[in-house]
Amino acid sequence: MRDSGSGLAPACAIELLEQRTLLSQIGNVTVGPQVDALTYGTVSSTTYEVTVLRGNTAGAFVADLNLSTTLPANVSGAFTAEKLTFAVGDISLTTFYVVTALPGAQATPAPAGFTISASVEGNAQDTASGDGSVQIDRKALTVSLVAADKTYDGLTDASITQADLNGVLAGDDVTLIDGTATFDTKSAGQGKTVTDNGLSLSGTDAANYSLPSTATTTASINRLALTETITINDKTYDGLTTASIASATLTGVLANDDVSLTGGTAQFETATAGSGKPVHVTGLTLTGQDAANYSASSTADTTGKILKRLLTAAITVSDKTYDGTLAGTITDRALTGIVNNDDVSLTGGSATFASKTVGIGKTVTVTGLSLTGTAAANYTVADTATTSASINALTLAPVIVVANKTYDGTTTAVVSLQTLDGVISDDDVSLTGAVATFSTPNAGTGKTVNVTGLTLTGTDAGNYSVSPTTTTTANINALELTPVITVADKTYDGTTSATITGKSLPGTIADDDVTLAGGVAAFVTPGAGAGKTVNITGLTLAGADAGNYTLTSPVTSTASINAAALKVTADNLSVNVGGNLPTLTVSYSGFVNGETLATSDVTGTPSVTTTATSTATAGKFPITATVGTLTSTNYTFSFVAGTLTIVPVTPTGLALTSETLYGAVVTPAPVFTATAGAGVTVTYLVNGTTTVTTTESAPGTYTATLTRQMLQIGANTITATATSNSVSSAASAAVNFVYAPSESQVYTVAGAFGSAQTLTFNWTSRDASYHDELGVFTVDDLTGTVGGVAPGSAGYAAAALGSSSRTVIFSSGQTAGASRTITVTGGQLLAFYLISNNTTSVFLERNGDNRLTGLNAFFSVKAANPDRVQHVITTGDPQTGRAVMGWEDLLFGGDRDYNDIVISLTPGSAVSPTVGSALRVPGVTGNDVPLTMSLEPTRRAADSTLAAPARTAPGEIGYFVVSDSAGTVAGLAPGDTGYVAAALENREVLFQSGDSLQDAKTVQAPGGALLGFYYIPGSTAAQVLATNPQNLASNTPIVLFSFAAANPDRVQHFRWSAPEAVSVPVLSQSTDQYTQFLHAVGKLNPRSVDFDDFLLSLTIPQ
């Protein structure tokens, strides 16, 4: 230890320092360099790595870090960890100091220092520090310059039109001080570089920014446009537009620049001659060292001159005939020297002979020549020329006039004048010596006359010539003759026609061949009379000499028209007994030429009488006609008697009085009554062929009973006629009725009894398990008796199936869809049978008695069945004989589906409509029939797996009237365009969607009509017509009809009776109504088991 007075530190102080050094826990602090740049005006950060080293101790401790000096303004700092915990063994620990410059931090011209210190927690004396620095860079700015383009001027000077600083922060006061701008070279060019030197910044905030002192942009030095001056050499017209350049100079070239105008091809605008003509010059180019700095058009316009070309004229003058003048005629003008086939010709000019007299090769002078043509303006020619031509003697035409004469059979002619035509005025020349003769003696107009002996005389005769012979014309007029005509008398026919009976012709020249032919005669008026004038026309002359004659006109004769016969006939008339006698009338016959009593000259009336009185009985009475006051000039009268017939009164009240089936169907024998007068005979006419004559069954009442053989199954017509004293009344009004037996279990063949008929059966559908035989046989009566054996009696099955009339319709194993046509007779009674799952021969062998046990046969006559149950459901139309039968082939009705086989039956050879087509309403036209309808749930078998049936109507259901069983409406067949609208417009709505089932509804349907049915699942007819009038399957809603062709899928959606009907519709005398069942399905392309949307029950009165 040293003494304090020695100038050394006190011993204790030294001891303490040494102790600290020896015991310091923090050894050193280092601050890493600035990692990221900080820029003025930008919020940015940089990170410094701070490392603290352990001192001279090995123990654990915590070091506190802090900034011990101040950062620049608006610069902040933060440690990522302000405390470092040294564990035993840690030599050094590192943290990071993040420095952030805010927008307000100013740029620093040099780095600003800062110090970070570390001290031991709890021992501020144990500390160490490290230095760092922070630099805030100036914000770099850019300059956007716009330099002006200029025209070449030989200098590099450039002009800055706009200079903008980019990157200055909003609110800072910084402006740009512009420098000096120059192009890179003086030469013209596009997008040339322009450099602006000496750029600097000013303003209070300029120190925070940096800017380069130089910036560039681009601009163009455009070429300097020069003006060309072109001179063209004159040329003579050659038809071409080529021109030659005399000189080419430039205006506007800068002093000392090397540039000149070279090349060029000149073309006149047009090839025509003229002064100051436009010339177009092309192909001009600039040459010289400085040519690239200039521009000049490669084309130029100037003017030049094309001189007219001189041509030589050649003139031809024609020879002429003497005309007393010097005038000549130019016939040809030619030019030499024309180029390129130009359109130019010589025109005009007047030719003059040296003298007017006749001569050869006389001199002719031509003046007034000019050029014409589209190219004439390009040429010039002398206007005077000479040539030569001849003047020939003038041939004169003699003028000879010969007098006309009347035909005399000779050729002699008389000249009445001879002169010359064509003599020049004042010339002395004349004609003498003419002798004339006709060429033939026959009559004619303009006949040739030959003239001879002609000569010329006079002082100027030498200039003329004339033929010594010539011809002229004159007329030999025909000799007029007057014919003599005879006309026959005739009977009045209302026309003026007449008949010539004789002709003669006096006055002809001796020996001439001429006769009178033709001729039509006509009276002046058509009326009867004696010595009437007749005009004769159409007469002609015939014969070799007929042409020398003519007939006088007019030619007339006389004849008489005698009156025609007119028959007056008393008209046949009739009147009912006790009626007023009719007015007696007559008819006329014999009027001619379409005349009638009104248009003829007949006046007055005949007298008409009869012997009949108003109290006379039926019979025939004469009617007599006489002349009365009748008069006529053109007719004479004859008379014919007539007959008045008094006829019995037409029967009235013709009516069917026997039992009727709702006024339309009669059974078994119709009885008719009519009312007529007492004591007459009434005849009934049935179907226009069969007559039934009756007498009074009571005063004024006449009754007839019609047998089956008088009638035909289906429609019948009957009228009544009364007869007395062989006189019959008119037929009464016809009564139409339908005849059909009432028992539906026996089918009666439609048509007249005994007439040949055919029936066509069509296999409509069948059950999958069907293997039956279906056939038909004839029965004796409507009960179904066969050979005296009644249905239900022992041996009936054997009698029916062993009958010679039995015919198999469809055999076991037959393919469904087949059809079969058989021959029958009208009125024949038929019953049907079904052998269950076998054939007739096997049935008769095994169970001919048709016992319940064993193989079974089922008949359409229920009483013949072993279980006495109906096995066939028949839907029929008594007016047409069409029917549909659905069979059940199991005992006691089985599953009662009646679809084991469904067949349709149609009279004729055509296949009938399928099941579910149309329903015939009973009754006659004009009478409404009440139909009661209700919707019922479809019935299910106990083991059915189908869903429960609906309890409300599934849509709109109704009917409409059709004109035939095929479903035609207003002439449209199902499936035709417009059918949906035609059917639904006249619909009768029965039920609507949601209506409760089993609620009955009664409608009045037209008697005798055919009804079609429709079903619209879940919607209405109005909606169908609005949105799907074509009934397309791809659209909604759809409508389903009882006619398959009208449906979207073209299949049937309605089925009568089957598959779930449980009762049989029977036309029975014991009840006054029967029930039909109609099933429907709304699903497209349904299966047979799908017909379960609803069951429509129709109760129909008889």
C-alpha cells in the first residue's frame, strides 16, 4: 500500500477497484451493425444484435439492459428482452434492439451514435456498455420530364415542357430546379434521347431528399419539309401520258446542308393536247449527306403542254346524176397521221363541181373541213382540199295516165296523159309517142298497162335519158249483176232464219264461166205473216270468170211465216178428302226458241173446268180445258185434259206403343199405331223395303205388330201411308227407332235378318297366366237355348260345345293382340264360351257335364255356368253392335278382375276401338237422358300390396260428345292438331280435384249420343288449354282421354268394367237401370295393374 500523500490513490480505493475487477459479473457489451436501412418519411425498422459477456464470476445472475444515450428525434427503440438471465455456465447471452424510424424522423447527414448498457440486477455499479449508430437515409426522388418535339434546325438544343418530382411526401416543401436540356445529336429522328443536366432541389425540406443531377427523356426531331419545283418539257400529241422532266429544284434547305432532289417519273394527267395540263410526278427522292434530315413528297404536281398533231386529209366525192347544179356529194373522208387508233375523223366540208353539165373526171373543190371524234381536240387539219368526180345524164321517169274501163273482155287501153317526172326547172325537154295495152282483159284494180314508143325532145334533152317502154296501172271494173233469189215459206219458230230454194244470174258476157253460190236468208222480223221481206246475205260468185263480175246490194226476196202449234194441258192436281178444291191451272207446251207465256204474244186465258165437287170421296176426276179468251198471231192452240185426284188424309200420330227401353230400344216385338181416316187401308213401310198392310183396329186407329224378321238389329225407320179407291196418301213423318234384344248375355248380329254379315274380334289384352280357349256358338232364342236344351239343364255344355255352329275365336296359347273375322247372318243369336286353361275337346272328354270339380267351361249365359256366376262383363253399343267383353276364368268370380282376356267385337272387317273408348247413351236424339255418376275408391284384394286407394278426386274428370266411336270431334280425329281444344271446349265437368268420393252427381246427357271421357291428374282443363294445348308429355299439366291416340303416350288410360268390377251391366226387363264401371290411370305408359286412380260408376236408365 502506498501512502496517500504520495499522490497515489488511497489504499482502500485501490483495494475496492481491484476487488470490483476481480468480482465483475458483466464482462463486456457489444452492439452489432445496423441491419436494415431507415429511410426518411417511411415507417421502417432495423434490428441490432446486442451481446452481453459474462465477467469474472461463475455464478447465476440477471443483467438489465437499457439505452443510455438519446436516439434522434422521432426514432424509438425497444429490446426484445430487457432482462438476460445468466445461468451457471453461460458465457454470453444475446438479445435484440429494434429501432423504428417514424414519419417525422429527419434524415441524418451522418450516423447518429447511441449507447446500450447492461448492469447486474440489484447492483447498478456492476455495468458495461457498447456503442451503436443509426443512419436515416434521405428519400430518393425521381424526375419525370417531358421534352418538346421540334423540327430539324441543325442544332441540339432541347426544350423541357414539363418536369415533375416523384416521391415527395405530402406537405413537404421541396421543388425542382431545372437544368439545361440537349438532344443527343442534331440529326432528325424519332424517340431521341434528351438529357437534362444540373438538376437540384430547393425548399425547407430539401435536405430530407436526394436527387440525381441528371435525368433523361425522349423527344423527336422531325424532318424539315422542303418544297419541290418541277418543270416539264412541251411535247406533240402522241396518245400517251408520258412526260419528261426539264428541271427539279428544292426550296427550304438550310445553309451549308448537302441535299438535292433526284429521280422522278412524270405523267400527264390525260394524253389529250392542251396547255397548262396537269402533270403528276412520282418517284422523287432526296440525296446528299443531310438528306435524312429533310422530307419531301415523292410525288409532285405541275403543268405542261401537249401540242396538237397535224393530219393530212383525203376526200372522195361521188359521181352524180345531172341535177342542174354545181353541188357535189362527199362520200368518203380519210385522215393520215392518227396515232393509237384514236377516235378522230374528218367531217363537214362542201363539194363544188367546176361546171353543172354532164362530164367525166370533173374537178371538185372541197371547203369547210373539220375534225370530229372523242380525240379530235388532239389534232389539226387544213380546211380546204380538191378531188375529181363525174356528172352522169339524168334518167327521167315517164308519167303515163291510162283511163279506167268496165270489163268488156278485151285488153284495149286509152292514154289520157303523157309527161315526164324529174325534169330540172327551166330545162327544155318533153315526152312523146306513147301507145298503151292492158296485160289481161280480166277485171281488176291497179292492173298493169304496158306503154311503148317513148322518146325525148328539147334543147336540154342531152342532159337526160328515158326508157322507150314503161308500165302503169289502171282499173278494169267488174260488171255488176242483179241475182234472182227464191225463199221457202216456214212455220213460226221465233227466229228470222229462212231457207233459199232457188238462185239465178242474168246479164253475164257470152261464153263467160260464172255462177251464183252461197247465200243466207233472214226474215226482217220473226213474227208470223204472209209475203214477208227476206234479206239475202252471203251470196258469192263462182266460176273461172267470177272475178270479172260483182253483185248488186242489197239483195231481197219474199216468203211467208205460218203460225206454230201450242198445246194447252190441264194440270193434274190432288186434294185431301174434305179439302177445298184447288184452283184449276194449265201448262203450255210447244213454245219455240225459249219463249214462255210471259214473253210470247199469247194473250188471254183458257177456260178450265172439272166434274169434282168439294164433297166428293177419294177418287180421280177429269179436268177439261178450252180456248176461252186465248189469242195469238204466232201460235194456234190444241187442248189436253187433266185429272183431279182426291186422296186420303196422310196418317198422323205414328208411334211405337210396345215396351221400350228408355224410348230407344224395343223388345221383343215392336207395335206401332197411327191415326187415319175411317175406311182406309194403312200401309206401314219398314226400312224402305218391307210393307205391312192394316185395317182399322178401332175407329180411325190402325195398329201393326212388327216381327223380328221385318227388322234389323240397330237403327230402323218406319212410315205410314193411307189408301182408298186405289189412291194413296203421302207418307207420314218417319219414326226412327233402335231394335235390339234386352238380354245382354246373348249377342244379336246387327243388320237385316238373313243378310250376310261379318264380325271382327280383336284381342285387346290378357292376364299373364291366360291359357284359355274362347269361342262362339249360335243359340235358339234370347235365353240361350241350344237344340232345345236350356242353360242350366243337364247336357247344356255338351249341346253348346258340340254344336256344328261352334267356332273357336282364340285358341289356347294364341298371341295377344291378334284379330279374327267370322261370317254370320243378320239377326243371328250368339253366345260365347271360355274353356279355362284348356281346350273344348279335352273339356268334353273330362267334364262334359261341366261340374264344379274338374275342368270348367264358362258361358256368357250365366245360368249355364257351374257356379251360376257371371264370368263375362260386356260393354255394348246397341246402335252399332260394337261390344267389349272382359272375362274371369276362375270359379265364383275368382279375383273378380275380369281381365283374364279382354276382347272387342265389331260388325264388319275392321278392328274395333280398344277398351275404354266411348259410351253410347240410350234414348233418341232430342231427348236428354239422366246419367248418375259417382267416384268410388278402387277395390283391393285382401292380400294386395298396392297402396291404399285415394279418398278424394285426384283431378278434373268429365265427358264430351263425340261424333263416332273413334272419338272424332268437329271433324278432328284423336291426335290431330287442335283436338284437345275441340274436345275440352264442350266438356261437361263431373268431378274436380278434392271432391269427396261416393258423392253422386246426375247430369242430363243427350239421348243416343256417344260420350268420350277425360281425366286431368291434379289440375284443370283451363290450365291445360292455357299451358299445354298440344298435350305434350314433356309439358304440364296433361289431359288423358278415353281415346289412346289423343294421349301424350298414345296408350289407353281408361278401361271399362275391368280390372276390378264386381257386378255385371245387364240390360234386363226386370230393372229400370244398370251400372257401368270405368277405371282410369294418370301415370304415363301404365301397366295393367295401374288402373287404380279412381273408379267411375255410371248408373244408366233403361
